[in-house]
Amino acid sequence: MADQQPEQPVADTVVDGEQESQVIEEAGAEEFYQITVNLPNKGGKVQVIASPREAIQDVRQSIVESTETCIHSCFSLAFNGVKLNDFMELGDVEGITPDSELDLVLNNYTEREARIHVNRLRDLLAGPAKLNVNAVGIDPAMSFLSTVSGHVEEIPVDNATYETAPTTVFSKFDVNASAALSDFVPKGLERTPVQCVKSIALSGWNPPPHHLRLRGDLMYLIVTTLEGETVQITSTATGFHVNKSTSNHFDPTPRQDSKAASDHSLIVLLEKVSPMFATNFKKLQEFITRHHMLEVLPVTTAQPAYPWAIQPAPHTFDPTRPSEAYLNYGTDSVDSLRDWNDELQSHRELPRTNLQERVLRDRFLNKINADFADAAVRGAMDVVNGNVVALNPLEPEESHMYVYNNIFFSKGFDGRNTFEKLGGDDAAHVATGKDLEGVRTLNGVDVEGLYTLGTVVVDYKGIRVVAQSIVPGIFRQQEESSIVYGSVDNGPQVKSDEKFHEILGQAAKALHIAEHAVEDGEGKSTNLWTSFDTKGLMGADGRRYLLDLYRLNPVDVEFLENDIAAKDNIPEYPHKLTLMRPELMLLFWEHKLRAWVQERALEIQKRAEEKKALEGDKETKETKETKEATTTESSEDKKEEESKEEAAPSNPEDDVNILDFELSFNVDAFTSVKTPADSADAKTQQEQTVREASKFLRENVINVLLQDFTAYVVSPIDGGSLTKAMHRRGINMRYLGRIANLAKESKGLALVHIHYLAMQEMVVRSVKRIIRKAVRGLPTTHIADCVAHILNCLLGHELNATPVATLAQDEYAYAAFTPESLREAIQSEVLLRYRFELPEGFVKNIAKEKKVPLLRDVCLRAGIQIEARDYIFSPLSEPTTPEPAAAVAAEPAAASGKKANKQDKADKNHDKQSRKIAKSKKRATTFEPSDVLTLLPLVKQASTRSTYADEAFEAGKTSLAQGHRQLGLELLLESLALHEQTYGFLHPETARCYQALAMIYYHADDKEVALDFQRKAVIVSERTQGVDSPEALHNYLNLGLFEHASGRTLTALKYLRHAIQYWDLIYGKGHPDSSTADNNVAVMLQSLRDFDNSCVFFERAKATQELAHGKEHTNLANCHHVLAKAYALKGDFETSVKEEQLAYDMYLKLVGAEDMRTKEAEVWLLELKNTAEYTANQAMYEKAALEQQAQQLQQHQASHKATSLSAAAAAAATKAALAEAAIRAANADAQVGSKGHLSLNELMDYINSQPQGSSAGGKSKKSKAQASKRVQKK
């Protein structure tokens, strides 16, 4: 019987290891160049591994980021004496080979390059966890991988070499304790780097006077070294030098005394000036290299993730920080002023005739979109904070418009009554999100000649702000409107430009949008592809722009007609802009296409059968002579006819041309748009199509999603993953209530957690709306108080049933909230938005049962960052201080020496100090305003996707699934190169590619490569999706399995504990998928001979399965079977027999006696019973023998009449002999019953060797000594 193995990570395909290894070698043989770079000034050589598809600037960036060459930032690469263009690909360099040499050529500095060089030094000195006070939140793009692993790489070992169980991170783990929020940030996180200088600042002598600029002076710096010396430095075109200036005397010329120093690199200069800088900079580099490269790189092409719970680093003094604007953007900040619209549209117009041009175009588009989003977020925050003057200050505040940094800003309110009949501000709020969705959809179609605006939606401090790039000429006063397509003034006049209509037809064909006629206020009929409300503008630059794209998809008419109106106790829905999602339209189109293909195939098959029957009738009427003549045909002709018949397609669907299929949607169906009388029939047919799509959503798609939930094809663990699962299938969030009802009505336990999670998500979204409304318009000084008060009413009612706002004032509505009124508001909001009535007391119960998961979801939804500490939620609860996961993770890494010990002591002292503070300061409420650290902007952007990278990725997965392994792997490697070039290393899409490739290499048994890809997947998912995101957890669990398979089980357990801790914070206990993690932990502990703890985790996995599936399910039977083996290894044969009996009975009832699982359980049950009986009998026999020996000794001593031995001494000797016999008997019992030192294979050999009849099928008997002998490794 094979040893229990960890449950394998879910893979898209499972491939054969040996064949896959060969494929990988073939596919990856020429994928990378190993380039040698010759450093200047006899600095030696460095090796750079790069793909031939990488751009030269990527190679340059690798050199800049390397610790060996980080001193250089202003240089070019040359090949054979010719400088290379930064934007050309490495493989396109003429004459280059995989082992060529490049020269690093130092360039002269410009002011911009000098500023970049100084910034680069500041970034290095700040270390991996750079404190960026100018970020929109605290601790952006964090990664804990190096901290969790303990910065020490474990040497692979064979677990069979362990004589006893080693200390692991689970040695003192309490499975019943809840994860502590204070451990959200691992205790071993190293934030403070080695100090190299006291300060680096811009000198007061800046900027250089004009006559010195002509001599090459760029800027002046003042540095205070660790030795306490102040040094003035001049930056010139050729490098840096120490000058003669002081605070009172200006002389930027080089010093000539013993302190004279100059170099092209500022780092090298400081090493010459300060010996302590040289020493500590080496230590700093070692500190940085202990982190993975992707942990250090900045996130530039995606929105960085901000953790919701943080432990903020202390604010430090930095004289250069106020000058960062100059170092980043120059003296006049011209670098920050960009024509965003022109850049966006110019990049869209880049050529795309070949793959290289397409990749370059996609790369530029992603970068400009990321830069625009960053500028838009900062601008939106300034708008909300009142730092930008409105263009129309005399109008109501809701109608204000702003222009800042060449970006147009407006607020998501119905300031001009455009949506008055659709729901006012609620409809306007929805329209902004749908407009962004429309922009993203059109960008995905990417029709040449059709342009959309750069668009970002930002929710900040309760206000939604829309940021858009500016259409050239839109603010100019023109005699004629620039709108040339769609409604000009919301009804009276409709235009349709012929060229615009032609270009839009291409997009409409891809999006399955129907051309339809509309009637304007004058009764004139106009044909449009887009909605009546969508507007086409002709910009001053001659480009055609499409605006107001919120109606790019049709109305959800079934919801509009059945669920909008008020009925019973449900109020009227807040708006009528209930549109369907683009994912649903695509699903419905594909559904109708499949039905049409099947219908046409049946028609083709029917015609073919009729034709065949007709030809058969003709043949029967042929004359006998004709038949005889036919029989004289040559065999060659017969073979030719037979081959033609065989060549005919066997599947009629192959003859169907899908290009003949037509299905499109009228986006103005079921709206107030007027239709010409002659188009009534077409309108009726189009409305029927839209109605079918709406019914398809309610009657098919939602049910299929629930089926996937039931089969655990999809298993969300938080509201965010549930939202993604719904959106991927085109289900709007307004159907959360419907999903909760259907989950409740379903039979069985499979959807219990979905029912609960759906209700929790409705509560969270309602709280988000309440907080958004409460903080809107509040003074900044009251926002933290408002958030803390609402959280107290929601989660702290057990500690304080009547919380009072700290800064309570009658004019602010939030101060009036009580726990009861907040629960009523939540119930009303859920009823209004989701047409669902929460069970009585649900809000109070969920706030009691799932405090931290609910707190997490509210913080993520509302953009709140709070302090990571153990909050007191009830009078009886105290902040728990369990053993920190990261601190335990560092224990096996004791080789790190004194530094680790100092860190541990510091952590312990910090914990003691925290406990003292907590005891000395008793809180009246759970949350205080000081716990709320900041409010984050919630950002939605219309990011573009690389079609070619995605297509290569999907094609690779499909090829692997079809068995074409070589082609599949080549496509995946090609996709990875495209992802890295298009999105960059730090992007969620790149993480997905890393994870897929890691799985392929894992199944190919190339474990080290798999580990490398999986580590990258972990880091990228942490930094771009969140340290506690479901994606990061999934990647941590897979990484743990890969490490275990590579012989690093101790490290694997660190990753699994980290994931399990976050799982508890995200969902709590009892999620169906958590049993897989528990099972894997148990198996790993079992391989380390920690049988006691392994049984604990197997028991918890069994309890979770019972909770998810009930008391009769094959999964639960599997758990009993595994537990029986675990207890057998532990030596507890009595419990083992009980577990195996339960497994056997369950298998017999559920799958029958002939199933292999039932037969295996039966064999195990018989063997375990025999072994249990034998061990019990053996223990009894040995105990009886020892007692008999003691009695004989007592009799012998009683009959002995030695004068030297008194009666008292004899009695004492007898008592001691009896005690010794009892101890020996107990030890014999334990030794016979305990076989914990055996693997399952050895244990089975031991079981089969016992002298018990022929219950094992007549297997040969072995002696006990042979059975207990360790003869093989696991």
C-alpha cells in the first residue's frame, strides 16, 4: 500500500513526466541568450540571461537592478562598437549570437539623467521596503514571501532520514484558535535597511548659475556621512566630484586636498569619501539580495495592491523628501505635464503589421494607460480635497467640472438632470461604471479609425469622480456642434455621419450589435449602430471619438419588468439603468450559435439520408445489363470511390459554415427611444432577441453557476472571488439575492457556504454604501471618527451596546447611528438593492461569528486601511497573542545566528510592550479613530489586454489538453515572453502565466524550474492583487506542495501555515476547500514522523468535509480511510479500526461492494482488526508474565530467612519489584502497540506478518522482528 501523498494542485492538464521533460528541453533549448557585458574601467564582466524577444532597454534595466552593476544608471550598450537602440529587440541585433559580448559604454549626464541617478541611489538606500509617503495609501505592493521563508534556503533532504519528528511551524499550533489580526504582517518583516549615510540633500546653492551651466554643472548636493562630515558635491555632465563649497562660500570646483574625489557614479564617489559608506553599502546589498528580484522592482504597469490591515513604519526625517518633485519632474515640472489624449491615440495608431510591431504597440498602450491611471487617481483626490478650482464655480457643486494635469474631471452625480427619469444620482453613478465598461469593450475590439478616451473612475471619500483625457477642441466655441453621430441634445436632433457609421459597423459586427432606426424630435428617421445616447465626436485633430458608452449592452428587460416595481414590502428599485453585461451577451451568442449549428447539421444529415435513399431507389430500377456492366469496373476505380466515401466528413457539423449565422442585439430595445413606424416588425424581432438573452441569464446562467458551486468547480472564499465568479459568467451583482434564495432552496449541504457568503456580500456592499454616504462632504478631521463609529456599531456592539462618536456633533448624520439603527439601515439597503430579505438577526449574528472576515471585506470594499492589531469585540475577549507564524517560521532558520536572535528578542519585547499598553489603556469601544489610518481611492480603469499574449496562452493550454505537448509548451513559453514584454513582470496576467508554467514543469518533474515560476507567481499576485487575496493564497498552497516534492518540507510547511492563517482571516473555519490544505499539512507532518499533529489535521479535514457534505458522502469516507492509516502509524490501532469501519460501511452503502474503494477498505479493516487484537493480546501476555515474575520473587523473599534482612526491608523490596514489573508491563504494552517508526509500506508489512489465519489472502507470515525492521526509504 503506497504512502499517503499530498493532494495535488489543480492543473488544467496532466501530462506524462518523462515525455514532458523531453519536450521542455526541446522547446526551451534556444529560448535564452547568455550575454556577457564588459564593464568600463576594467570593472570585469557580468553575465545577463535574456530572451531574444526582449528589448535592449530590458537588458539595460536588468543591469541597473543587479547588485553587481547598480552603480551605473547612465549608459548605453554597444555591440562591435555600435551603440544599440533601446527599443530594438535583442534578437534583431545584426550578427548577435546566444553567447555574444556587449560593451557597457558610459554616457554623459543630462540634468534628467543626473536626477535619475540620484533617485536611484535614494531608492537603493531606502531598501526593499521603501517608505513612500507620497503614495495614495500605506505600504503599496507588499510581498511577504522572503519573510515567510525566513530568508534561509532549506537544503533538500530525504524525510525518511528523520529518526524523530523535527520542530516545525505546526509543532505548537492550536487548530481551534482563531488567527490573530496582529499577525497579519509577519513579525520578521525587515523594514529598516542598513544606514549608509546620515543624509543626502539638494544643496542650497542650486540651481547652477548660467555661466556654470555652460561648463557642465547640473546640480549640487550636500551629504552628511556616518563619520559626521558634511561634503558638498557637484554633479556635472561627466560625473560627480567633491567641491570646495561650504554653507557660506560657493566654489563648485573640485577639491585638491586629501578629500578630493571624483567618479562617473555617485555611489563610487561616496565609497571613496566615506569608508563607513563603503562597508555598510556592501551590507545593504546583501540585505537586498536576500529578497527576490520581483520583491524589489517597482510596480509600473498595474495598480499596486494596498493591504487593508497594516502596521505602519515610523515616520523618518529626510531633508530630500520635499525635493522629490524636482528630482522626479525637474525645476518647472514639465516632465509631469503630458498631453494624455495625444499620447494615447498616437500609440493606438502605431503600426501592427507584424508580431514585433504588435507587441511594441501593446507595451506602449499598457504603459501609457498605467501612467494615465496614476495621474488620474492623484488628480481625482485633489479634486475631492478641494485643491483644484472648478471651471464652472457658479453652478451647483454636483455639476462642477475640472481640468487638472491635462485631464478632465467630473463627478458622478446627475448634475444636469440627464438621468432624471432613470433614477437621478443612482442612475448617474451606475452610468459612469457602465461607460468605463463600454470603453474597455471597444478597446478590446480595437477597430482602426475609432477612438475612445482614456477613462478612469475613482471613488474617494464618498464621491465618484470620472477622469477622462481631453478631446482636442472640445472646449472651443463653435458655430456647429462637433457631435456628428448620435443624439445631439438628448432627443430633438440625431445625426449619423456616413464614415462614422461605416467604422462603427466593424465594431458592431464584432460585438453583435444590431443596426436599428431611431426617430428624432422632428420625426426624421436615422439608422444607428450604437445607442441613441452614445455620441460620436469629430475632434479638432481629425480623429473620430465615441463618448457616453454606458448603453453598449441591452437592457435586462426581465429584471426591469419583474423586479423594478415596488411590491409587498420591497421598495422600488433605485434606478432603471439595469443593463446586461458584455460577458453574458457573448455567452448567449455562443449558446444560440451552438443550437443553430446543431439544427443545420440535422438538416444536412437529413438531406444526405434522403439523397442516399433516392439513389438506392434508382439503383433498384437499373437493368440487369447495367448491373453486370457495373460489376466489370476495375478494382482501382472501386478503391477510388471507396476512398472518396471515406474522405467524406463523418460529422455533419463540419459542413456548417458559421459565418452564415446571424444574431445581433438592439441596444435601444425596451427604452424610451422612438422607432419609425416602418421599423415596427424589426423592432419586435429585436426585442424578442433581447428578451431571450435576459431570460437566458435568469433561467440558465445562474443555475449553471450554482451547479458549478455544487460540484466545487468554482469555490469562492470571499466576496471578491464570488463577485469575479459572477462577472465572468455575465451575472450582475443585483442577482445576489436571487442566488442566495436558490442556494437556500437547494437540497444537500453543498451550497450552504454559498448561501451564507452571498448574504455576507450583500451586507458588506450595503455597509459600503452607508459609509460612502456618511463620509461624503465631511471635514477631513471627522472621517476617521465616522468610520470608527460605524465599525463600532457594526462589530463592537458586544463590547459597547451604545457607542458614541468621539467628535459627535448634531450636524453630522453619522453620529446618530446606533447598532440597532445601523442594522435596520443594512436590512433596508439589502432589500432595496438585492430584493432579498435578510433572516432576522443575521447582521448581528454574522458580526458575532465572522468578525474579522466581515471587517476585512468592509475595509476592502470601502477602501479603509486600519491598524493590524487584536481588537476586543466583547467584554469577555482579550486580545489573543498566539505564537506568530513568521516568528515560528524563523525558528528552523537558527543558522542566521545572532541577528535572528536579536530580531526574535525585539519581537518579543515589542509584544510585551504592546500587551502592557493594552492593559494600561482600557478601551470603551472596539475601534477608535486612531485605528483608522487612511481612506484609499477605489480605482476602475479601462485597461487594454494583449490579444496576442492571451491567444498564445489559451492556445497553449488547448494544445496540452489535446496531447500536443511540444506545441503546447512552445506556445506557453511564447505567451510568457509576450506577457513580460507587454504587461511587464509585475502584472496579474503575468502571474497567471507564471502559475500555469509552474504547473507544467511540476508535472514534467522539473521541480526547480517549477519552483522558480511559482515563487514569481506568489510575489506578483501579492503585490498586484493583495497579500491576502485568494490568488496569493492559492499560489502559496501550490508553492508549498512544490517545495515538499523537492525535499524542502520544513519550508513547505511555512508556506502552508501562512496560507492557512490568512484563510482563517478571509473566511473563518469550515470552508470546503480548507480540508485540502489541512490534508496536505497532515501528509507533510506524517512524512516528518510527526504522527500526533498529522492526526489533528486529518481530523480537522474530516470535520470540514462532514460540515460541507453531511455524514454520508464518499469524500467523508475517504477522510475516515486516511485517518485510519494515520492512527495506525501513530500506534492507536483501536481508533484506527473505528475509523476504517466507518469508511468501509460508508463505501459499502454509497458505492457498493464491488467498488475498488470498498474492497480496499475491507482489506485494511481486516488487517487492522487482526493487528489490534494481536497487539492487545501480546500486551496482556507480557504483562501477565511480568506479574507472575513479581509474585515468584515475593514468594522467594518470604520463604528466605536471612538474619540480615528485616521484615520491613523485605516488604520494601517486594513493593519495588512490583512497581518495576508494572512499569515494564506498561512499556511493553506501548512498544507492542506503537509502530510510529514505520512508513505505511512497512506498517502494512508488519500488519500482514502477524500470526492471524489467512485473512490477508494467504500471505506468508514473517516474524515480528522482520516486520519492525526498517528496510526502505519513503
